[in-house]
Amino acid sequence: MFHVEAISVRPLSVPLHDPFVIATGRVTVTRSAEVRVTLAAGGARAEGLGEGAALWPVTVEDQPDVLAALGAASERLSGQTIVLPDVDGEHGVSLAGLVELGAALDGVLSGKPVARAALETAILDAWARLLGMPLRRLLGGARGEATRTLTTDITIPIAEPARMAELAQGWAAQGFRHFKVKVGKDMDQDLAALFAIRNAVPDARFRIDANAGFSAAQAITMGRAVEARGLVVECWEQPCAADDLEGMAEVADALAPPVIADESVKTLADLGRVRAARAADGVNLKLVKSGGPLGALAIGRAAKEAGMPIMIGGMVETRLGMTAGAHVAAALGGVDFVDLDTAWLLAGDPYRGGYEADGPRYELPAEPGLGVTAIA
């Protein structure tokens, strides 16, 4: 039995070095909320942290919605008792054993996946701290315990082609070779940017993300163009609209690199529909679109069982949100594509810990929970 002693919520707004522009939106500051949850059990207590990052219109919720929903939820959950199951040291916690936690969160944050993700992350962080184990071990058992290193790409948002190439060159000097390049607003400009990046970084490897900005025909045209120029494309992410599974399937059939579904998959049911339509080869896991680490983990496990390539990503998040995503990836034993980079796009860092970075390489600590501490 775990007692929820306190829940606090605050805005988390950190400026970016450069505007983060994708096919469907533009942000210059994070639009997130931080949640702190104090759990008590057996005379011990621990505080956990969680981040809910909005990126409207990718997320229906925007920052004011997230803050309002969390404020209401904190009033209802504070002082309540939550039953959490025992944790198997070999396999980690059973998702089936977390029905009561899921019901409690759904009861206060139904239809609010971004806010729910923040609160669920904070509760899991506090729980893992009380148990004295990293979150990746709580979620993944021995596999999560053993997985401590990840190598991420770096995102190049939409800008003038010369600026995108300049950004890529700067990141390449720090050891990055995998570039998540945002496209989907203007194909001629997109192609110019991709070719400029390859000229600036000849050994660049591309993960091209249209954020649902193309028709199937446009995506295939772009694919043929970059193939003709010899760019190394590791995957195509969400080329078509979230509900255009027919178009996604057409692209997946036409292009050799795997198509990764992002906006099309928020739930296990979505994953089933995408698989049935052959609309994508793989899936991008994001905590905020699936209501927290547990929903993302469930989708990841199902995708692994189906032999699908997996990406782990986020919205525009701080070190806190990126670390939570990294623990889910580690709990799965690693994933094929790591896209946990947005903390490095920010002009400030309100947290410490969680990981140590050497260029694109993450090293997760052995500290309990997420291992993240707020500076203020």
C-alpha cells in the first residue's frame, strides 16, 4: 500500500536555441508541465518527478490544458492510497498487476494523455526510489538492469537549407552521425536541405520525418529523389496523415527503408490497425501520446513480439522527459532508433542527473528511479 502524501504541479517553459519547426507547428519554448509526487510506504517516503510535454497540434493538449488537468487531478489523488504489486527481479513489474494504478489515473485524467504521462512518470519514479532500483529495472527486470547505454540521433528542425546544414555540421563535430531531419512543408526546400546536410556531413545517416505532412505520392517522390542521390536513409517516419493508413501502406510498399508510424499509433489498438493495414514497418514510442511509460512499454513489447523495428522519441522535452524515455527503451533491452535529443536543443537545463552524455551516447546511472534532480 502506497500513500500519496503530496502532488505539486508547475509550468516547465525553457527557451530553445533555435525555433523547433516541423510540418505542422513551430515552438520557441517548451510547453510542458512538471509534476512532483511524494509517496510513502512503511515509514519511508520518496519524491518522484514527471514531465508532460505538449506540442500542439501534434498533441491535442497544450500547456494550459495540461496544467489545468494536473491541478484538478492532484486535488483528487492527494491523500489517497494506491495498491502497487510486488516487482519480479527477473522480469520487472507485470503490467497486468498495475490495473489499480491505471484505473486511478484514468479516473482523474481520462482523455488527457500528456497530463497522464506526467503524473504516471512521477508516481513510477517515486515507487522505484522507494524500492531502491532504477526505473528501467522496475519496468524491465534483469534486461532493464543490464541496458545502460543508448546512442541517439539529433533532430534538425525545418529552416533554411543552409542553416539546417550548418546545424548538422555543428552536431557532427560533437560526434553525431544519425540525423532526424524534419520535412513536410515544401518538398523543393526539403530536398535542398537534405542534400545540403549530406554535402556538409558526407557520412550522415538520415531518419526523415514528415510529421504527416505528405501525401503518399509526395513521399514516394521524395524517396526516389534521395535514393537517386545516394543518401543513406535509415527510416521514413510518419510520411502521411495519421488516419491515412492506405497512403502509409503505399509508401511502405514503395520504399526500401522502413516506414515508422508515429502519429498513427498512440495505443495498442492503433498498433493492431497499423499492422493489419500493413501501413508501417515499425513504430515510434512516445510517453506523452500513450499516457505514460506503461502504455509506451506495452506497445513496445507488442511490437518486439511482432518483429517490428522500434523508435523511442519525445516531444520538445527537457532532461526529465528524455530520461524517462530512455528508461523505457532500456526496459525493452534497447530499441532500433533512439531519438532522445531535445534537451540539447534547449538554452537552459533545469535538472541534473538522469544520464551522462558523451556526444550522442547516453549512459544511464545506477541511481534509484529516474536519477533526475530538479535544480530549483
